[in-house]
Amino acid sequence: MFSGKTEELIRRLRRAEFARLQIQVFKPIIDKRYNDMAVTSHDLTTIDSLPIHDAEDIWTHLKPGTKVVGIDEGQFFEQNLVQVAQDLADRGLRVIIAGLDTDWQGKPFEPMPTLMAIAESVTKQHAVCVVCGGTASRTQRTAGGDGQVLVGTHDAYEARCRDHFKPQVDSPTLDWKLKREEATT
């Protein structure tokens, strides 16, 4: 969250366009934060995209001549995104996927960890912790709800470092750490 994942996706897709490669961009239909028909970064940089319900929908919309497929918010797709990405790559297409590898509880956010394991290249972006300014690798949910998915922006999530991240899990070790932290703040 706020690490520049979407910005980097857009940058790579623009480079492919400069190289005169035909690109197609997809995003999950539930991501309506900035623009229904574009992938949009938090700084409002955009690239046209097609919202889809399921990764398999890519096959329906894939145009002849497409060389690069971009997918934003990969964590919002089902596990079948892994096979779709594999099949696209096996056909010679470059596949670029942006998404969170852990959820707001600090748990692996599938299918991203599996995609990272099979990718030729992985770039892990980091944000800035809103508490201390350090390197943030966690997403702290600040809005209500306990489901894994809550599509939101700065009003629902904050970037946090490991020390300032407060996972919502039952663990004696974490309970002790959180109580100690609360006592010192």
C-alpha cells in the first residue's frame, strides 16, 4: 500500500508502448477507487484497462498481436490467476502483475506469493511507515471490517514498518509485545 506498485506497473507498460509492443491491461472489477476503466496510481497516473471478474476473462478479451499483459491488484483475483499467467507466458507474452503479497493481518495474500515464486523477476516495492518514516512492508487497516478484502485508499489503510504494524491475530507473543508497546507510548 502506497509503495508505488501501480506506478511501477504503469511505468513498465509505458516502456513497452514506447517499444511499439501492443499491450493490454486488466484489473479486478471490484477496484473502482479512482476510475472504472483505468488503472490509476495514488498520484493519479493512469493507463486504460479493462475491469474483469475473473482471471479467465483475460482469454475472452485477449487481442491478436498483444505482446504484454499488465494486471493490477493481482491479490483480488482467485488462485486461477497463477495458471492464466503461466499460460500467457508460455505463449510468449510478457506478463506484469502488481499486487500485495500480504494482507492487513500480515498473512500471505494469495495468489501473489505463488506468482512471486514462479516469476522470472520480482520487484518488491516498499512504502514509508506513517509512524516513524522507516521502510514499510506492512499494510495496517485503519477502517472497520474483518474480511480479507476491503478495497480502499488512505482512509482505510496505512503503510507501516514491522515495529509499528499491529496484526489482528491471537498470539501470546504478539499480545505481550503489543501491551509493552502500548505501555511505552
